[in-house]
Amino acid sequence: MIDATNKIPNVALVDFKRTKIIATIGPSTDSYEKILAMIKAGANGLRLNFSHGTFEERARQISWIRKASAEYGKPVAIIADLQGPKIRLGDFEGIITVQKGQSLRLGFKADYEKSGVIPTQYNLAKKVKRGERIFFFDGKLRGIISSISKDGTVHVTAENEGILIQRKGINLPDTDFDGDVLTIKDKQDLAWASEHDVDYVAQSFVQSANDIKKLKTILHGLASEIRVIAKVETRSALEDLESICEESDAVMIARGDLAVEASAEAVPIAQRDIIDLGIRFATPTIVATQMLASMCESPDPTRAEVSDVATAVILGADCVMLSDETASGNYPIEAVKTMKRIITHTQTHKRSNHTSLSEKDNVSHQVAISSAVIRLGEQINAKAIVAETASGATALQLASWRPDKSIIAVTASVRVAQQLALVYGVKSYVRPIDKFAATNLTNWLRERRLFKKGDMIVTASGKYAGVVGTTDTIKVRMLD
């Protein structure tokens, strides 16, 4: 792994953005030059969509990301986004026009030309039940499952008129997948990711915390340090939000499928609740889908999109994400720059929304220490908080208080530094294990004029350097 933290930051401390940006790599950004440009523009994480592409393409992109990260001097998190169950229509010619009340027949890998049965890429008969809803094409066509034949044919009654096009997605908001959300392809992708330089894996169609536990068990068996992002995009996940946020390493609010499954009007409240839970459990949260969708075609966002990004910042999200905007849009770099401008303007002008101790569950030693660090930093008007962290847990706890101060984390692990790239307000540096690591890093930053004479710094460290969970020392220092 390459250490990308040997350079002074390219922006002043006051200009550090606290909410981070994730950008998706796709045809529009599939080059070293575009990846470097996105990192320079403000991207802190880069998402690889494993629904598309080959391992060879992924390996090349990872190599480009690490090279660009080192060149610019900024840790970047790499996210492998698993495809999950491929619940889509299969292949057939032309367009199928559907009338309200019409009966449709669906079959796993059926031949529509020969049988009139509409093909699906997933065997619905194993999971669905009579009376459950089924949505096609982002909910444009809706139906009710009327019966399931012994031969595996699923009979559906259309509730409105519309069309069906091959390979379009299917949503099943009432169906219990009983933990069957990791496919054979996902497991193959996991094994590959564990051998390559990936920081996070995003699990699609999570229904409960048990799905996260199963994925973590697989990663543990692979001896992997990859952290798990739970994608909340099903109705079932909304019913188990607290456990999912507590079990996951990060949570993504995947608003596209979630809007279809739970209704569009339910999404803003779910987004707020997930961000609140993320703060409560010190679990990073990511707001995704259509944040700057119009910038796929236009160099400027709509006012509603600007408001959408700003709202996520005001609520305290750790990250906002670009999907099609940077994967296939016409203005990928401009989209990242626009998102950064919105974030920095909003964080400068919004009211403070610090977390209170009463909002925290199980006030542990670590939670109490982090609370004291933040309060002390506010009382003395500290320029920054410098924290030593072996696993990243100290930085996560400090960030969960949503301070207005920048958090500078020092760790001996390149992997931890990269993973912290997605955490609210954290800037990471890699330095050898040393009981004076925070002090030495502060001196280094002072020599390079990130800090200046007279600045007040609060440091958090532990008696046993490099040992997880031993943060127990708080110091105040005036720089000379």
C-alpha cells in the first residue's frame, strides 16, 4: 500500500470540508487523468460498481487511484459496491405493452418468443408469495402477485398501464429474502477485493443486521481488513435501522431503490433518521443517488439539487455521493467541484449541530474521553484536534460529535488512514508508532505553516502507543 500523507494539505485548515465526497468511476472517468482530476476537485472516496466491468479493469482503476492519491498527497478510500441479487427482467425482443388489469407470467430464464412467459434473471418463485407487490422499471409499472405455479411461473396482475423493456429492474417491497442477499458473484468479488487494495465493500439490498454479520464473517475468513457499508434500499432494512447502523462500519442511504420500495415521501425522513443513528453509534453515513443528476447533461445543477446536497450537510452526513454524474455524465469534474462548493459554503454558514452526551448510548470510557476533547477544544477555541488512533475508533468517536474544528488523525496504518477519508471532518496522516506521534505530527505541520505561532491544539493519545482502545490522555498545547 502507498502512503499518500507525506505532503502538506493543498488547502488551508479553515477550508477543509467536513462532509466528504464519494465519486463513482465509469466510462466518463476511466483514465488516470480523470481520476487525478476528481481527487484534486475534492473526491475523498472512489466507488467501483461491481455490477459492471472486469477484474482487469478494476485492478487498473485501483492502481490509478493509488498513484493519483500519492501524487496529490491525499488519502482516498476505495469502495467495491457489490451487485447483490440481480432482480431484473431477462432478455427479449422489443417492448412489451401492458394494460391495467392484464395478467403477466414471469419465469426464470424463460423464452418469451416461444412461451409468452416474460424472463427474469432471478428465480422469483423461490421467494415471492401471493398478494405481494412487484414493481418494474423503477416503479413505472406496478403489479400484485396473484399466484405461483408448481412449474415456477409467477403470475402477476398489472395495476396500471405501462411498458416492459428487457433487463430493467424489479423491486419486491414485501418479499422476505431470508438473508439470501449475497450471490455467488458477490462472494467471488469479495474474494478478489480482499486480495486487492480495497478499503470498503458496499452490500446491496441489506434487509437486516444479520446480512452484515454474515458478510463480516466471510471477510474475517478471508483475513481481510475491509470495512462494510450497508446499503439501505429496502423496506425491510427500514424496520431494522438501529441494529443495521450499530453493526455496520458505514451506512449508505441508497435513495433510488428505497424510494421505489418505501415510497418517495418516506425517503427524507429515513435519511434524517439514518444520519441521526450514524451520529449516535459513530457510524459514518453516506447520502447517495441523484444528488446532482441534472449535471449528467448540464454544467450547472438545479436549485433543488443544491438544496438537497446542502440539506445532507446540515443534517450531519459524513459523505455525499455522485453516481451517474461522474460515471457516465458529461461533466464529471465539474460535478465534484460543484459539490465541494456547496459543502464548504453550507458548513461555513450553517448553525452548529453538535451532538450532546444524552444522545449517546452506553457512554463508554472512549465516548467520555472524546466528549471531553471536543468540549475542551471549544472552550479554548482550539485551531484543531490532533488524535492518535490505531484502528480509527478514536477519530470516529471524535467525528461523531460533529465539531466545527478539524480533526487531524495520526495512525501507523495506511489502511486506517484511507478508511478515515470517508469520516466527517477527519484528515489523516500515517506515521510510525511512537508515544509522541501526535506531538511530532503537530510540529511537522507547524513547520509547514498549516499551523502558526500562538495556535491552540488539543491532542488525544494513549499511554500505550499503537494499542487499540487505550486513548486516555488529553493535552492542550500553544504552538510557539
